[in-house]
Amino acid sequence: MSSVVVEDLSKTFKVPVRQEGFLNSVRSLFHREYRMVEAVREVSFSLEAGEVVGFLGPNGAGKTTTLKMLSGLLFPTGGSAEVLGFRPSDRDPEFLSQVALIMGNRNSLQWDLPVADSLDVRRAIYDIPKPDYVQRRERFTELLDVGDLLTKPVRNLSLGERMKVEILAALLPAPPVLFLDEPTLGLDLGMQKRIRSFVASYAAEEGATILLTSHYMADVTALCERVIVIHHGALLFDGDLAELSKRFGAEKTITVSVGGELPDLGSYGQVASLEGGKAILSVARGQVAATAARLLADFDVLDLSIEDPPIEDVIERTFASGDEPAEDEAASHAEP
């Protein structure tokens, strides 16, 4: 059963044109000019119950705009979206209690209250039964390791600590659909790993459907088997993460170490790195076997490995196929 169904979803913003200079600023008060920005263009996909899917794209691709439409914060210009059988733009109270949108570097908790008091406010807003609330708070507190933070005001927490308690608060109603927009943005590696582990545990235990955007590919490779890529507001790819690498990664990486110094290896492939007796080569997939055989025959090879290119490189190559990006930031500048 599909938890999320998106068909030809589109969003166009009417953005005022702002020109430099005092006279132009005065003129715009009486004769304002606008331009239309297509942030999302006829995007279609569906998510099955329990799926954890990566939602990828460069800055300005339309990711955040799409998540805001799916969570009911923005009205679509065209197409349709259905989440758990609800139309998000209707903002039905029952729908809002079953969906969570968590955005990195955005605060929803009361700034000056201790975390525990903010969580109590969240329980009252969502009318969570006391036994369920206590059980979830204790379980999530342990998984996220935030027990010592509950008595501190939110304003006294670090970025990573705030992100963890924001996630804790958002999941208290146990929403079956979760939209994560850069949840590990700006966090150190240890904090990123803990949040990834928590998201994986929540998805497994609750059977939640999760759509995740992130510029940290470690988040995507650790949590997602399927990815959706959009660029310039349009759907570019929807399929397995491994298939994305196979489809757009036309080359493989050969890392070779030898006894002694290596000469220039330009005839074996594109040299990405050459230092002493170790080299990293980028080789066309069809030439990998022959190139590896040549290296083994020509040199005293101590170690040789063949790998797919880093997924970051694959995504960057995928993005390079487009034109100027749509403005995902347009929502903050658009006229109502």
C-alpha cells in the first residue's frame, strides 16, 4: 500500500524583481515587476509503507518545496499529492498528527523553556495519551542519549543537541510518515552517526515511511536503498541507489600499489592520484578487466582494488546534465 502518491506535482512562485538603486526602489513601490519561478515541475512518484527513500538534488532543485507541499505547508500550483489518503493542502488535523517534517537548523521548540516542558507542550498539542507519551519519551531519550538535556533551556543547547531534541519532539506522536530535510546539516561526524542510527531504528520499529534529503551521502547510503533525484524542479531518476551508480557512473576506480615508484600511468586510464608507489585510476567500465590485467603484468603489484566511483561523484555527474537551477529559495521571496 502506498503511503505517499505524487502525480505531476508542480509549484510556481511569483517573485518580485528587485533592482539596485534608490530610484528603482521607489519606482517598485508603484510599478512592481515580477517573474515566475518554476520550483517544482510535474514531479511524480510514490512511496510504499515502510520505505526509506533518499530525495536528492543540488541546492535549488526543488526538494524543500516538494517536502513543504507534502506536509501541507505550501499549496501546489498543479498536479496532486496524497499522503496516507489525505490531501496535504487540506491540512486536516488527523493528517497533521500523522506526518512530521523535520528541517535541519530550524527550531520548533520553545526557546526559553526547558526541553522537558517543551515536550509536555507537544503532548498537550497532539493529545498524546499519557502512557504512550511516557513510554516514547523514555525510549527516544535513551536512543538519542539526551537524558541530561531535558532540564536545560533549548537556547542553551548546541546545534547537535537541539537537532536531537527536535527529532525527539517531532516523533512523540509516532507519525507513520516522516519527511527529513537535511537532519544532519552542520553536525559533527559522531552526531551524524547517532542520528542516522536513530532514524534507522525508528523506521524498523515503527514501520514508518521516510523521505530523506541530505547533502551528506553517508546518510543516504546508510539508510536508503532507493533514491529519487530531481534537478531544476523535474524528476531525473527514481530507482535503486546501486542502479544510479551503474546508470550514470560510466567509469570504475582502480587503486593499485606496487613495490617501488610508479611512472606516469596515463596510458592505463585517467590518473586521479599518483604518489610514490600508489595510484588511483579512473577507467571506463568496459576496459576495467583489460587494464587490471595490464597492471598486474607490467608491475610488481602489492595490492589492487576495483570499486564503483563515490556516489557523490555519480550524483554530481548526474546534475551536470541540466541548465540553470530553479530557485528552491523562491518561497521565501514570493508574493502571496
